[in-house]
Amino acid sequence: MVALRSSEPFVLPCGARAKNRFFKAAMSEALAGSDGRVPVERMERLYGAWASGGSGVVLTGNVMIDRRAISEPGNVVLDDASDREGFARWARAGSAHGAQLWMQLNHPGKQAPAALNRETVAPSAIGYSAEMKAVFRTPRALTSAEILALIERFATSAALAREAGFSGVQIHGAHGYLVSQFLSPKHNVREDEWGGGAENRMRFAREVYRAIRDKCGRDFVVAVKLNSADFQRGGFTEDESLAVIEALARDGIDCVEVSGGTYEAAAMMGSSKGSPQGERSRAREAYFLEFAAKVRAKVRVPLAVTGGFRTVDGIERALSDGATDFIGLARPLACEPDWPARVLRGESRESVVRPVKTGVRFFDERALPELSFYEAQLRRIADGEVPLTSTTGAKALWEMTKYAMKTAGTRRRA
């Protein structure tokens, strides 16, 4: 059998070694209770499946750095040392079989549902569009002191993750959450050192990175997830994204995962409301390969591209072309957590994942049937069940409705 590029190890700038190029991307587990503690047995089963499934890097769903700011029901929170054993057991399960286990750290900023949070904060007091105001209130602008405190919270959570046994962290700087909001001229209109020009708007992301690096050391993986663009008028652009990546590369970032869009323009979901793909990217499967090529032309930094990979041919072509160093997989690993191992053994050439649609534009544009189906598969794996590989859009929405009714008792955290 011909050796696959995806089987090759990769050494990151900090010295950490990934055993292959498969990168299990973040998917929100939404399995925690209202206290934000780790649901230990379920996380052990879920992350044990991914670790044994062959991925070189396993990335968690977003973990909140502040229990006063929650992005959705079921978020795990790591803002103090009260749940040491839960995180340690999670880390042992997810790093088995030589997998790198990175924790994705996040603060939602203004993208914090009003039903779950007493207050919403952001770089600037700018609300959302009319259709989103029913869910997200207009935020209060952060003070300079609060910004510094949030930077320290990111660093504290990273240090706690390291103590628990995670091999790295990823700063979530994409999809319209707090770091992304600081970067965007649409959402950040501050006139102090944290806003205005592009250099000031990237200051928060860079200071978060530096604080984590200072607290966790040079041998700990510190990665970042960034939008290639927001795909919104007046938002974060590709040129600005390239400048941020160049700056973080100079600072010493270990890996940049390329994504795009926000909840208002959901390019990260492959939605028609955001348009991350040119013809060349569609032909090569992945959503953001064209932008990755632009990064390669500017700066040498380890890259992960997530979104759209479904075949071994597409994966191998992207690696052979030098477009990316890691192949980010999300939905395929919700249905087939062992797909990387089977690819590397020559047992599979294509993921079983297929679109889940209702035919109703309102639902499909927002990827609601897709989200509900794949979240349900994570719950099945966590509960020791075999994940499904297909369903109808209508059934996916019905299952989501039943689950929402079952968990409707969730209350605000703080």
C-alpha cells in the first residue's frame, strides 16, 4: 500500500509531536450540567472513542473561561480549580493512544444568549440584527480593567488545562465570539488602545496569546482558530486576517486553524448565508483552502484547515499541495469516530457523511438539521451507543425539539 501523507507525524514549533495529520476539530458537546462541571463518564467515552480512532490531534469543544458568560446550555467551564479530577480524567481519555489533546478556550462576548446570562459584554455596545435580537441582547462595552481581567482569565484557564494533563490549548478567535469581536471593525468601534485601527483591534488576541505563553511555558501548545473573513459588510477581511496571522506567527503561535463566518453569516457551516468557497476550493473539497494558500504565500506557520474534507483523495491532495499541515475533521468524526484509523489502514476512501436537509430554506440556511443530527451523534457516543450515519432533515429537527424539551430546565448560570 502506498504511504499516505496523512500518516506522517508533524512537530510543532513548541516541540510537541502529532503522530499524524488528522485533526479532530472542535464540536460543541453540550453535555455539562448547569454547574459547568465535566460530565466525566460521558466525556471519557466520547474522547476515548476519538483518541482510539486514530486522530493525531483531538480538539475539545469550546470550554468557557468565565461561568458568567456562557454560549449555550451544556458548556463546560474552567475558571477555577474546583473540578481537577474531572478535567484530569477527561485529559487521560482524550490523550490515550498518543493523541495530542488540546482544549479550546472561549468567551462568547455579545454572542451570549440572554436566557443563559445575566449580563452581556463586548468590545463595544453594538447590538445584533433584528432577527437575532430575540436571542442576544445589546452588550455593555468592556472597561479597560475588565479587558485586562479577561486576558488573565484566558491564561488561568490554560494553566489549569495544562495541570489537568491537556497537551495544549486553542484560543477561539473565530465565529463571532469575543476574540473575533475585538478583531472586527463592525463590532469593535472603540477609540482606545483596544480598538480603531487593525493593529489595535488585534491587540486583544495577541495579549491573550502572550499571557497564556507566559503562564504555560514554551513547551505547551498554544494554537488559535481564526476567521479568514466574517463575510459581512464592514466586517473582518481577509487582508486583516493575514495581518493577524503574521503577527501571531512572529509572537510564536504553534498552529492556526482557518475558518470563517459568524452566526450572522455562517460560512463555517457551509451555509448559503456565508460564502467561503470559490470554485477551486469546491473542487478540492475544503471550504478555506484558497485562503490557506494566501497564508502560505505570506508566512510560514503550521496550518489546519477544517470544513468539507470527505475523501482520502481530497485529503492527500491538500497535504501534497502544501496547502495545509493538518486536515480538520468534524462531522465525519461525529458519525465515524474511527475514520482516521480506517483510512490509515486502507479500509476506507470516503466518509459516510452526507448533507442533512429539510428542503425548507429557513432551516437549511441556518444548518439546523445538520447541527441537531451531529450533536445527537455525540450524545450517542458519549452514552456508549453506536452513532448513526444518516437521517432525514425532518427527523433531525424532531429529535432536536425533543431534546430541547427534555433539557428545558436549564437556568442562567450566574
